[in-house]
Amino acid sequence: MRFGSGRFFLAILLAAACVLAGSCSLPPGVIELTVSSDATYGGGGWTGTLRILIRESKSGDLVASSSVSGYPLDFSNPYEYSYGGAGEGRYVVIAYLDVDDDGTFNAGDVGPTTLFPNVDVTSEETTEVSITLDKTL
């Protein structure tokens, strides 16, 4: 039985090669992050570098980062960040206001009152996450 020429055979051959090579991957997902401060936060005009880091949960490898210098922490001014290259898996999403601008999360910086969230990403899906900054370390 003939399946319309060599195209069918070629498609099967390419699929098999992809599976055997282990190089096939699903289209990436998207992590959409909103960073804001609590409306009751009494930080009184904290300004610094807003730092966003996305790490693979298991390995801890950094997969995306962003920084916004001179960001004023104000509940009426949320920041939105989107990362569109997330493969399927679990990620830790980190956001904090680096008040002393030293590039590390330490005393004096403003972070969330809870742990940084883990998010599960699936192929071609958008995963929304929000972090509320309202605690000075």
C-alpha cells in the first residue's frame, strides 16, 4: 500500500529521528509576573532597583532576569514582566526591591512576606503569578 509518495515515509523518519536524538521539545510556555506592594505598606517612598529572577526549581539555574533602576515602590504602580521561553517544568519566581543596589537580596531590601512562589509551566500555556512586596528585611 502506498501512502501518497515518499512524504509519509519522510515524516515518519523525521519523527523517529527526533525522538531518538532526544532533541524534540514542546513549544515554550509563558510566565507573567505582576510585582506590587501592599496598599497598607508604610515604606514611605522606598526606591531602588527592582530585581526579577526566574530559576529552574530543581537545578537552581537562572533562566531569566530583569532589573529596573530607580523603581519607586508604590501600590498604585505595579510592574508587569513576561518571560516567554519557559519550557515545561517548575520554576521559582523571585522579585525584590534592591534598596542598597548591591545586586543581592539582603537586610535593608524590600521583599515579600511569604516565600517566593513556585510555578508550574506547561507547553504553550500562560502561567500568571503575583508577588506583593511589603517587608523590609
